[in-house]
Amino acid sequence: MSKSLNLYAGTAIGIVVLLTAAYNFADRNVADFPENARTVEALPAPIPEPEQPVQQAAAETAKGGLVAAANAADEAGDGLRFGLGREALPEEIAAWDVDVRPDGTGLPAGSGNAYDGESIFEDNCAACHGSFAEGVDNWPKLAGGMDTLDHEDPLKTVGSYWPYLSTVWDYVHRSMPFGAAQTLSDDDVYAITAYILYSNDIIDDEFELSAETWDQVEMPNAGGFIVDDREATEYSQWRTEPCMENCKESVQITMRATVLDVTPDEEGGEDHASMDAAAPAEAAAPAEAEVTEAAAAADAPAETAVAAIDPALVDAGEKVFRKCKACHQIGAGAKNRTGPHLNGVLGRAIGTVDGFNYSGTMAGMGGVWDEESMAAFLADPRGYVSGTKMAFAGLKKDDEIAAVTAYLQAASE
């Protein structure tokens, strides 16, 4: 019995010691509850409502969506009446209000042309969009695609699809370059926009794009969009209560598709097949004739060729050749770069410049660069030489092709 009493007594003493230690710890480390606790009534009074209504103030300092947002906040019962925030200052609104309208409203001061924009585009945009705006890998193509919108796989670019120039300027200004948005100056944005237009043959490289010249630019697909009026013109015709049973008095099978032969035959199918079979044989003779003519032209005196070239056409070709300088050199001291040098290219066998690594297709196609083959290649490089390494989409104007050809011939002499 004495052992039990000793156990209970020891336990009681231990509890007393533990409680005493806990009290001392709390007394030293836990702050006292304040005698006059801070109450809600003691908080600063909310900011008083402005004398003029929120809707009127917002209308005077904001535009567009900002007005709608202010009205919605007032109707929801929150906003200034609860002392949350303050009205945006006019200069704060102006800093965010950077949109540009199709007629040029909202454009800042500044200007730029494609000639200056080429280097700016190369530094800030070409890594994703290519040196000629042709796109890299899966990044968007900004040039080309003309007359493809009715194809099964259309190429939608600034030149082929975008109807408004303001969309181009605004997107570059607001969101580009990738990872460094809004770091470009207004002049840089004008120059980049001009280079994109130039790459789509919409303006020439010396056209000065600015707010003053804005309305002189006509986007090719400006008339390609129409107002969707189906709600007023069509919805009533097919948005009716559907018929689920007994929709026709009788249903009869009148003929079977195999008997009707509903798939039409292609007219002239046999003629096309025979023409396709004969094409390789017929193509061989002109090719040999072209080589012979090119060789004869190459043997002609240089003075005769130079005299036949129009100097004005050569000057025009030198300007167009700016599109090619990123990859090709021509003239004294020309060397291979991304593309081969072009000295003496007219009359030269295709794919034979020493020291340049051509694509397999180009190196093995044979033939000679004459005016006809050069024109076809400049108009559609990838179509003329499948698999070519040349990224340039091609020249779309016949006069530019003729000018470049004349310049290549004159510069090689």
C-alpha cells in the first residue's frame, strides 16, 4: 500500500512542477491582451465618394472598355464607395491605351521604311520568322501565300490574309519581340511593319511608313471579310423545332448508287494520261535546245551583252537585289555565304560553284542558268528546285524578276 501512495505522490508532484514551468514560460513569452483592443470603429474612415458620379468621371478620363468597366463596377456595388483604390489618372490611362484603329487613329509620331527595317527585323524577328519573313520551323510565316485562300491548305500571312494594317502595327508594338514585348521604339515598329509589307510586295523598300502615309497602303485582302449577317438572314430558316417522327408521308428507294453511277468521270482522262506519258520525252528536246542556246550566248562577246542591257533596268535590279544580299554576294571579291556567290551566274551550269554545299536536288539537276530558268527560279525557288536550301519565297512581279536578271548579268561583267 505504501508503494502505491508513493507512486501517486510522485505523480502529483510531477504535475505541479510541469504546470509551474508552463506558467513561467507563458508569463515571459506571451504578450498580454491589450486593455483597449483595436475595433472596427477605430479604423480610418473610408474614402468619401467623389462629388461627381463614377460613370461621369470615367467617361471623361477613359475610352472604350474602360468606360464599360467603370459602369459595371458601379452597378455591382463595389469600387470607390468602399474606399478601394482610386480613379485612374489620364496619363495612366494613356500609358495603357496603345491600340491603333484601321484608319490610323492612335498612331504615335514616327516613321520607318523597309530598307532600314531589314536590319531591325533581322536582329529582333528573324530568329522565329526568318530573314525573309518566311517563317522558321513552326513559327508563323508572315509573307507569301498569295492566292491560296481558296486552297485546301491556305497559307494565311500578312500579305494574303490580314485585312487591316493597324493589326500588324499594333501586334508588333504591343507584343513583339517574343520575350521582350514593348521594348521597340515607335520608329523601329514602323520600320519592321514596313519590312513585312515589303516582303509581301505591298510597298517598295523606300516607302516611308508613318501616320501621314498610312492611308496610302492597301492590304490585298482588305475586301475579303464580310459582316456575319446569318442571324438575320439564315437562322430563322433552319433554327426551328426539329421533326422527330413522321416527317414525310412516305419514303421510297428509287435507285441505288451503283446503278446511278453518281461519281462523274473526269473529262478527257485518257488525253491527260497520254499527255503525261509523253511529257518526259517532249521535255528532253527543249532542254537540249536551251543548253545549246545558253552556250551560244555565253560564247558571244561581252560587249554585245552589256550594250543590250538597259541601264535603268540594271539600277532597278540593284534595288531589288537588296532582298538577296543577306545570303548572296556579287561583284569584285564576292564569296560564298549562306548562298553561293553570283558572279557569272548567267550562262553557268546549275549547282557548280566551287566550295559551296548545294542541296542534292540542285547539284544533280543539270542545265544552265539562262534568263528563262533564272526567271522561273526567282519566281518560285522551292517549286522550281524541290528541296532547295534557299529560304526566300520568291519575287512575285515580272518587272522585278527582269530587273534582277539584268543586274546579275551587268554585275557579273
